[in-house]
Amino acid sequence: MLPPNLPSDISQKRLVKAFEKAGFISNVAGGKGGHYKLMDPKTKRFITLQSNVFKQVLRDKLKQAEEMGYDATEIMSGY
């Protein structure tokens, strides 16, 4: 379940670190431009994270992580 208080703007690097603490692997070859490619080592699925992370984008990326079996509140606690 998504946390109720999501920040309206978050830095890309801080969010990548939060995903890494949750278990994702970042900087997998294939990221394009200023994008980060985050890989879930269990399912081998990817989340692409662009440089401008606004509230709606953050919500979408957290939903993708939840579909992979991660807890969004745990990811945001690492933020």
C-alpha cells in the first residue's frame, strides 16, 4: 500500500538510494541519458527512473515496485 504522504518533488539520486536499500540494483547497463535503470534481482524486471521525479511519477514507480513484491512504505522509509 502506498504511503499517504508522498513528497511533491524528490531528487533522483535519493530515490535511487532508497530503491537500492530495498534490494534493487541500479546503474544496470542500458540506462539512457539521465535515466537510471533499476533491476529487481529476484524477478529480473526493470524500473526506469527519469531525472524529474514528481509526485505522480513517484506514485507510478512505487506501484511498479509493489507489483514486484516490494513494500512502498519500506522503500520510502529509506528515503
